[in-house]
Amino acid sequence: MTSRPQRAFVAGASGAIGRRLCRLLVADGWAAVGTTRSPDKRGMLQDLGVEPVIVDAFDRAALREAVRAAAPAVVVHQMTDLPPALDPAAMPDALARTAALREAGTANLVDAGVAAGITRMVAQSIAFAYAPGPAPHREDAALDLENPRLRTTVRAIMALERQVLQAPFAGIVLRYGRLYGPGTGFADAPAGGCVVHVDAAADAARRAMTRGAPGIYNVCEDDARVANEKAIDALGWDPQFRIREMSG
């Protein structure tokens, strides 16, 4: 008798990390449901082997129904609203929209997960917002609320992390470094340190879906400023992981 595949709900499946994560999940045998706000991206998700759901994270009732219908064991939160290659001209508005997603969108996703009886949620945060202090920064270090450039973002990720970690399921927060690789707009690691390849970021999420104690994990390449040992040790994560592309 063949057992049913585990079911996963990936919120933000059409984003840079979401697309790579979905490839890994389908290859691992998960039945994945992935969300996007754009009907134009339905075909792309289907091509990945994912069941697409068109839903807006700000629509609490619709999101709750989408998660209920998917009946997942695990929800993965990869929702942002950032422009390609972090276009500086578009960033102010994009940061405000992403902050709202991290606060209100997370609240709706947590509510939907609780209503659906999920056992675990893995959520995207950032590892480059630590306050000045002794390095390398570990997961219990303070975030930088004093920097006016970061304040809106930091408040939003603190709200996201609090909601996920305090929910009645196993909550895992992955603090990602600055992304590079396919779909990010950066072929090579961006300047500024604290970076992670999008494939390694996706692999960390895949691993956190089935292992690791609830809590926060820095997910970045070896860096003198941010410690990544917890993710390596607890998740069995490799910062150099890459998806092997199939050749013609």
C-alpha cells in the first residue's frame, strides 16, 4: 500500500526562494500547494509540479480557506513584495508593502495555519539587521531599532518572528542573508557581506520543514559578522548547497 505524500503549503511560492524551494519539495515527493497573487504565474507553478492557488495574503478569509483546502502538515512563509534586483527607485514603496506583509500577512497566515491544524511553520526573516555589537552576531543578539533606514523593516520582522514563534505549532524562523543567484537579480554575491545563495536558502527551508527545534536560525554563508553554526548543526545545512541543473 502506497502512503500519501506529505502536503506542504508554500506562501509566496512564485518568489525567488519559493520557486527554488518548490523544485526541491517536488523532487523529494511532497505534494506542494503554492500561492501567488498573480494569475499570470499560475502556469509557472504548474510547470514546477505545484498546485497553484491565487490568493492575497491580506484577504484573511480567502487565505484561511486556501490553507484549509490544502490540508498541509507544514506551512512555509516566503512572502515579500520586493522589486527585481532590489531596484533602488522602487525600494521605498516595496519596503512598506513588504513590512505590511510581514505584519498583517503573517497574522493572517498564522491564523489560517492554526485553523487548519498545522504542526509546523517555517518563516523567512533577515540576518542583516543586527544592532552594532560584538561579532559574530548569534540569534539571540539584539536587532537594530536605532537605525532610521532599518527601523520599519526591523519592526516588521520582529512582528513576524513573534507571531510565528508564539503560535501553537512548531515555529521556525530563518534569518536569511542577502540573496544572490537565479531569480534574485544578482548573479554574484552582493556587496555588504552576510549573503546566501538562493538555492542554499531554499534548502534551509526544506530542512527546517522536518527538523530543528522551534526558534531562530541564521542562514548565511560563513561571515565574520553573523554566526551560522546553529543552522549547520541543527538542520544539517550546507551554505554551499546548489541545485543541480539538468542539462539538455
